[in-house]
Amino acid sequence: LLRMLPADSELAEIQSFEGRVEDLIPAERFFLEVTSVPRLRQRLEGLLFILDFQHRFLDIRQNLEVFYLACTETSRSQRLKTVLGTILAIGNYLNGTSTRGAASGFRLAILPKLNDTKTADNSTSLLGYAVAYMVKKFGESAVRFFEEIPNLELGSRFAETVFEDFTKLKSELDSLNAEIQRSEYKEGVLPGDKFKSIAEQFHVQAAKYVESLSKTKEAAMGAFNRLAKGFCEPLGPHELLDTLQRFSKGLQATLVERQRKADEELKRKAEKEKLDQLKKRRRASVAGPTADSFMQPIEMLDFVDVPVGHPAQQQQQLANANPPVQEVSQGHLSYQHP
């Protein structure tokens, strides 16, 4: 209905109509009828607010709770403190004895920029170096602070609009209350008018919901103020959480890249080992059998006791005791008994 309402210029023209209603087309009759309702646009906006209130209330409450959890988790994260402390130590070491050295802290705004600072050979970034150092010293689990702050991403996103949404909801409820106090809604002005009674009943209940929502907002802002005080940062809710979120994303990408390089190195070593074994087998096959493979164990001659007797008898006994001797003669083999 709000979209179908005539413009102010059209309303003035309709209200000045003095002809017969029967001569009007249905659309013109509709416009003529609705112009008789006082403050029609404000009534429709109020009814639309009543219909949407519960959905908006639940969304704002949920977003405030997520924001509260994000601030609380960040304040309690021991891993984040370890990461930030290590980055501070590395920064002080790099700055040495300069005026920027021996610092007690740093602005959070530099965290997303660590990935843009490259080493001299451009092989890694300052963030990559810091991650490698922390993984070696503390273990990878100590670096994964984002696992202790699961609501950081959503909390950062909601912080951008949730407080404005709450303010707008409260403002519209106050506007509805002010609307129903106008003289146009007094009893008898428009016979059968139920807008005021409906809006008043709704306002009583809605005011309680907004009051509870206000307490949730105060708790969320309290958690954020404690977090901002711990960081000594003058940033707003969205700016602070968004800075940490972008740093978290960069660190996660660095860990993924580190794992990818480690997997590639393991794969490269496995392929190299496989190739070395293959080359070794090929060299062995090309070289052929070695001299040792032709060496056969030398069988000792069986010495027998030859009895003293006739020479022919002795020769026969020696022949029986030892096998024939193989010898080469004129390019062919011949066998000859001794």
C-alpha cells in the first residue's frame, strides 16, 4: 500500500474533486477513498514497523551477542598474545638501536602490512619469517590464534551495522509512540479507528524488548572497551576487529602456503629417491656380470691312498679317484684322462 499511495500533488488534485464518484474509474475511486483517512502514510509506516519488529529485534540481539563473543574471545586468547609478542620482539630486533627500537608496543594497523614487507631475495615476507620462527619455537598450534576466536569474522562484520540498527529500531519505536499521541487519533475523530489501540498495546511490549536489547548492547560495548583498552587503541568496534580479522586471514594464508611448500618438498625428495634407485639399477644392468660372478669354488682333489703295487693298478686307482681333466687343444675342447 505504501508503494501505491499517490504523491502529494496527486492527493491535492484528488481532494479537490467535486464531481460524481460514479464517473471515476476504480483506481481513482480508491485514491479518493484513502485520502479520507487521516495521516494514512504514517499509519501504514507504523503498521509495517509493527510487523517487522520481531524479526529485526532477533537479528540485532543475535548480532550483538556475536560481537560480544568476538571481543571476549579476543581478550582471552593466549595464542594471540604470543603472536603479537613475537612480532614485537622481531620488530625491535630489526630496528636495533634506532629510535624505533626497544618499543613497548605497536599499532595494530601494521599487522595486515606484514605480508607486504618482503625479504631481500623476495623469497618470503616478514609475516612468513615470523610464522616460521614461531612454528619452530612454539609449534604450529601456538600460531593458530584464530582457532581461539571463532566469532572474529562475523563479529567484525556485524560491528559495522549492529549499533546503527539498534539506534534506528529504538528511534522508530519512539516515533510510533509520538504518532499515536496526536489529536488525529482521538476517539471519535474516525469512527471504528483501531490503529491507536493496536499501536499502544504493541508499544508497551516492544518497549520492554528494546530495554533488554539496550542491556545487551551495553554488555557488548563493555567487552569491546576492555579489549580496546588492552590494546591501547583508539579504534572503533568495526575498525579494531576488522584489522585483526585481516591479519588472521593473512596468517592463515601463510600457514597454507607453508604447508604446500612442505608437501612439495616431500614429494620432490620421494621422486628423487625413486629416480636415484632407478639409475642405480640401470648402471648395474649396463655393467654386466662382475668378475666375481665367474669365480667358482675350487674343489680340492681327493687324495687316496694308493697301495704299493703294480703301476697299472696304481694308474687305474688314480683314474677312479679323480674326474677327467678338461683342456683346450687347437681351438676345441678335448677330454683326456690323466
